[in-house]
Amino acid sequence: MPGFVGAVQIISIGSSGIFNVGDVFQLHPVSSSKVFSGAGSFNTGEKIAVTNHYSNTNTYDNDAMDQGIMFTL
């Protein structure tokens, strides 16, 4: 159903976000990412003590492409 839209201010849209004004049939936001993190990286809370004397993160990726996001309709 058609409608009237007033003033719109967009501050930020993320990498997989969609902003639409008007009629639409289907929307498919798709994104992918790869995260390398070392030991104790995603800890949250108060007074966390992490001791990693000999820790390293292996970021070597010998394949040319990971699982693709093509044809995800």
C-alpha cells in the first residue's frame, strides 16, 4: 500500500543492514566475517585474571576462499 514518508535521518547502517522506504517483496541482508582472537579475548565481567604465558593465534589460512555467501536467496 503506498504511503507518504516524512523526513528521515540515517546516522549509520551496518554491513548487513537494509534501509527501505516503499513497497518491497523480499529483502535478503547477507554478510560474512572472519575473526581471529587469542586466548582470553572475549571474556567479559569484573576482575577477570587471564594468564597466557605462551599463547599465540594462528592466522594462517591456506585456502583461497572460505564458505561463500553466493546464491543465498
